[in-house]
Amino acid sequence: MSITVIKAGIADSIQDSGRFGFQHLGINPTGVMDRFSMQLANALVGNEVNEAVLEVHFPASVFLFSEPTILAIAGAEFSASINGEAVPNHHCIIVNKNDALQFHQPIAGTRAYLAVKGGFHVTKWLDSYSTNIKAGVGGYQGRTLKKGDEIMMNNTTDFSLLIKNKKFLVLPWTVDVPALTDKNEIFVIRGSEWDELTNESKAVFTETPFLITPQADRMGYRLENQPLYINRTEELLSSAVNYGTIQLLPDGKLIVLMAGHQTSGGYPRVANVISAHLHLLAQLRSGNELYFRLTDIETAEALFIKQQQLLLQLQNACTFRLHEYFEEHRH
Amino acid sequence: MSYPLIPYRLYALGDSAITIDFGNRIDEIINQSVLARYQQLKKNPIPGTTELVPAYSTLTIYYNLWTVKKNSKQVCGYNWFKAQLEELLQHPFQEDNFVCRTLNIPVCYDEVCAPDLRAIATQKKISAEQIIQYHTSRPYKVYMLGFLPGFAYMGELDERISMPRKAQPVNIEAGSVGIAGKQTGIYPFDSPGGWQIIGKTPLQLFDKNSVSPVLFQAGDKVRFCPIKPDEYKQLQQNPSLFDIEKKEIGGDEQ
């Protein structure tokens, strides 16, 4: 079973939750930008939530399926279609042999996630499927997808009985989740150099909007606003950074580090985006405005736990529904 | 050997990591403490730890918040993790069996490999040979890895050849040996970079097919050995001709 790229998108790659445990060697984790949507897509098809998925940007690739396949799309709304007929996000979809999946128009959000039941059959590198483009490793040949790429799938179950000679099928249930896109209030907690910001700069940071500049990619978003000032003369030595670390550059502008960030940085870290809001940030892009809202670490943790519990619930519910469906339609 | 207790501060690096900061200095003793605590926490991790990242004067511990919250019960996960660390940091750490590697790295300082060598010589009013001599006459310590997979930050450089970073990054070829401030390092990949390039090694610093894909690790000692252009070509074809590694037990002394 495989999926073939019949037209290449701008930057589609295989990712999982990231390659952790090797940052001390300078090997950056990469991984999906929007982990929540990745986990949701996996939950929908009954996968383990951190199974490798395709992270899709717009304009996206066009994919052709070699065999009947169960898939789900989550994250950005890109007007997906199967053979030209619209299909919704957040549903299990059974496609038939030679069906084509296409994305027509960016309606909301920046990155869509495509999960297939059983996951993609690619080789792990250092315990992870994530593509690291700089090192040319992981994912599909260590790079973004090109026309003609054929990605194998792990699934060995024959789904042809479920679909028979019908066209594709959209299974009736969906998941109830808070809005994943177009949310621009991003919660942050204070960073190690927060206290060194001038009072005026603290006010600018918490009260005025930041514009995401065109320099916004998987590594980081550069933000535009009036310059911020810090009471510091001594340069910082390089030290570890995190997804969501907001650094103050020498020109007074901010950069927020995203999933593809380097392992270390030497700029003042004024704040860090909370884990529970990284997926919201990941669905923004250049031209969007965002507000930073200061919160405390207790709130950050509580929101994260709540999000994880929701995912667990959804995963259980989806697995159950899918199992029931299989039982009913096996013959 | 045992390490003196060094004052530190702890801070949250977001809600999934905590950093021990021993002071913002490039210092052999401070870095030794960082690496000692790194070894200690690697052997006996605090439950929930996902990875440990040592740097010049900091050690960052990443954790799985879900696991930590299970252990901390009602308490804030960060505060629970912080308390575990504070308890551990009260006691000096003893370790006698560190394996200290010395790696000899062949470097060609010929003009074709060293685009910035001549300009540095002019600016410092010394000869290219002197620069090479200053660069190769002492061993360096790998303080940390970062920036790119396998990029080792080494120090300390002879002050007589200390140079600032370039204002604008330029494209640098894999294997290029650079200097910046008190630091020296080698680019494992073609990459934009701001360091002044004074030589090039024929060795591959990153090999995705190897069990240890990265050549250096924090704590290594490194010596640069000057080679001629024809040796460079030879080693490029057959790197095993060069014996790079020497191992010592408990070798923290220079």
C-alpha cells in the first residue's frame, strides 16, 4: 500500500512528535508544528497519537492512493477533496484504490495534518520519523516531498470490503474540539530575562499586537512591533532553547522559536509560549497579528493537562466508533 | 574528582524545561560542573526527564509535563521538579571515572581552505604561519554542541588571534574551521555563518549512517594538526589513514 505524490506542494513533509534526546549533540528535534492537530488526526483513524503524519502547507501536494485507505485530516482547513468532491476535516474517510486527495484553497489555518490508518512506512532515524531537512535525515529521504515520491504505508488490512465498489466514504462521526485556527491570543509565561525589560517594553509586549513578518517558517517567526529595550550590557552565552521561546534580537525585535528551531540560542529570552497554545501559534502565518497574554506556570500546566485529557477522551471515543463500524460492515 | 559547589539560579524555559544557570561565563571550572551534573542526572534522572542539554554555563532539563504532573500530584509540576533539583544540587558530586577523549583533527590552513586567514593576518600585523601556530599550539575543550547537528563550541582561543564575528553571515562550506571571540569550531554542514574561516578539515563531522552520527561531544579535548593540501585530498578519500582518538581515564588535567 502506498500514497504517491502526483503534484508537489511547497513544503510537505513527514513528521511525528519530534526527535528528542539528541539536542546535546546539536541535533534539533523538528517534529510537527501543531502537535494537537497531529494527535487528533491520528486519534480519528485509531492510531497511536504520535504516529508519523504528513504535515501539509498550502499550496499542497496532490496524493494518489494505491489501495483502499482510511485517512483523516486535521488542523488547517484547505478545502480538501477526493476526486474533486469536497470532504470535511475531522472525519474518518475511507478512500478507494486510485482515489486522489487534493487541497484547493486555504480557508483557515496554516498547516494541515494527514494521518493514515497504520501510519507511514518510513525508516526511523534516532528514534523518530521526523524529517530534519538540514541534516537530510528522517521522514521520506530526509526532505520535503517531490512529484513522483511513493510513500509506503504500514497497514496490511484489506479495507476493500468496507468500500466495495462505492466511491470514497466519509464516516458520520466527528470530534468536538475548541477552534484550532485564527486564534491570536497567545498565552506566555515569563522568560529568564523578562525582568530586565524596561517597564515601557513590558507594556508594549503585553498590550500591543505583534505582526508576523514574511520571515516566518518552521524554524521561527520574526515579529514586527515597536522595538523593545532591555537593561543589559553583558552578552548572553549560548544555551538551550525550547519550542515557543521568545528571543529579543539586538534590533529590539522579537523572534519566537518554532518546532524546527536550533538547539541553542544566545539572545535574551523574554518569554515562552505555553505548551497548550503552541498549536494555535503554529496555525498563524506571516501577515497575521497576535497578542501575547502573560499567565503563570500553574495556569500553563492546568491548560496542558486539560488538553491532554481531551485528547485521551477523543482517542478512546474514536477507537471505539471505528471498531464498531468495522464489526458492522465487515461482511 | 569532586567539584566545588558553584552558586546557581534556576529558571523555567517554558512549561516543559528547567535550566540550571551557573553564571554567564566561559569558564573551565563552571563548564566542568555543568558536565558533572549532566552525567549525574543522566545516570539518575529525575522522573519525567526527557532530555538533558549542557551548554557553556547552563544545564537544561526537559521534562514530560504529563508524567511530572502525575508525580507532583496537586503541586505545580515545575515547583516539584525544581525542589528535586535543589535537593540534588545541595550535595557535591563525586566522579572518578570520566573518560576524557582527546581528538586530533587534521586541518588544512592553505589559502584555498582559509578565505579569511590573510585578512586576519593583515589586521593583526602577524604572518599566516603565526596564526596557524597560535591556533594549533594548544588543546581546546568542547564546551557544548549547538547551532547545527554536531557543531562543537570550543575554547579558549589565543587572544592574539581573537576576532569578532562578521556583521553579515556568509555561506560557509562543511568542514570549515572558524574562530569568533574566544571560541573556535568546525561547521559540520554547508551553512550560513558569521565566524572567520581559517582552515578546513577533510573529516566528515556528521554521518547519518553511523551509530554515533556526530563526532564531538561536550567535554572532549581537541587538537588541530596542520596538514598540506595533498594530505587533505588523501584524507578526504580515506579518512581512516588519520588516527584521531586518544582515550584517558579521569583526565581532567591539561
